Amino acid sequence: MPDENSDNATSYQLVILLRQDCQIQVGALGRFDFEAGYYIYSGSAKRNMTARLARHCRKDKPLRWHIDYLTSHSAAEVVDVHRFNIEECQLNQACPGIIPIPGFGASDCRSGCIAHLKYLGSKRP
Ligand SMILES: [Zn+2]
């Protein structure tokens, strides 16, 4: 998958490292066990991509999206950010990993993704 890293990128992936097993409340979706390891989250921002990515990397923020509950957790860290100019669901479906939490980040998805968060285990992507 090419990392376009271009100014007209509309989608992105976050690589998130969770340093220990955790239980995390993900808003109204519920409370879930998260295994330690690497996660990839696929999202999109039609505008203000740089601000969006900076927000994802901050701990202190209003919890608005499912991903905010993970990225604001004390044991979690965004270790990589990649920008793309392909559609976020294509990006997500081409990404390896298992789906730990059905529905996570996919509230607005119309492309049949079960979730926009994938778990990769202990190997850094
Ligand atoms: Zn999708």
C-alpha cells in the first residue's frame, strides 16, 4: 500500500501501540478488553488533515469518536501516522489484522467494513 503523503490526502491510518492489556469504555458502544499490541485505525478527513492527525496524537481532548477512547488512554500511544488518497474503506479492507471490536469506528461506514480498527498483535507494522 503506498503511503502517498501528499497534500490532497483524504484518508489516513494511525498505528497505535497499547502497552498493556486494558479494559476500555468506548462511549455508547460498550466496555471491551483490549489486548496489548499494535492496532491500525483507518479514517478520513476531507479538510484539515494535519489538525485531525494532531488531534489523534493528543491525550487531552473531548471524547467524540470511538478512536478517542483508545488514543486518550494512558497505556496507548499513536506511534505512526500515514496519509493516503484512496478511500478510507478500501484502505481499511486492504489492511491486515483481526477485528477485535465489531462496530468500532464504523458508525458511518457504508462499504461493509465491520470495524475501522484492526489488531495486529505484537509485531509493529
Ligand atoms: Zn468502512
